[in-house]
Amino acid sequence: MTNLEDQSALWAERIESWKASGLKQLVFCQREGIGYDSFKRWRHRLDGQAVRRRGSRATLVPLKVVATSVKKRAEGGSMEVRLHGDRRIVVGADFDEEALRRLIGALERLGC
């Protein structure tokens, strides 16, 4: 392996550890003694590589479907998407699918 490949593997492992930790990026870096700016640079670099490898193919994620009453849906109730780390996106029943797709894409690129 080249030095760059070694570095990439090390940072990919650190980023996976951060994701599993549930901590904010800065807190994780402080706990691990990792430079925050280096962490952000490597995360951006590795995310970019993953996007190029995936191309434009859709990424599947597990979803939990929770039933709601027919009455609530008929009244224009909302939908909620729960993300990692207890984050949520709540949209009305009349949401714009393309706008939601762009929002989720932007959040994924930011690592939210």
C-alpha cells in the first residue's frame, strides 16, 4: 500500500468510528486527539470518493414505516423521517418530492 492509501484507510476507519459514536464531529476529534480541520478535510475527500464510486445510483437506507390514521392523512397530516443521531425531517402530506430529494442530498453531503 502507498502512504496515501494507508492514510485513506486510517481516516476512513476514524470516520466510521465517529459515525458509530453518535458524537458531534468536534467532540469526537477532541476525545480522540484528532485535528478537527484534518478530520473535515478527510471526511470531505472520502465522501467525494464514495459519491464518484456510486455514481448516480440510488442508495438504499432502512426505513421504519409507522401507520397513521386515515383521518389524519385526509386532514393533510405530516410525515416524519428520522435520521441517525435522533435528527428528523418533518414534511407535510403535500410535500414537493424533488425539493425533499435535494434537501436530503444536501444533508448527506454535509454529513448530517
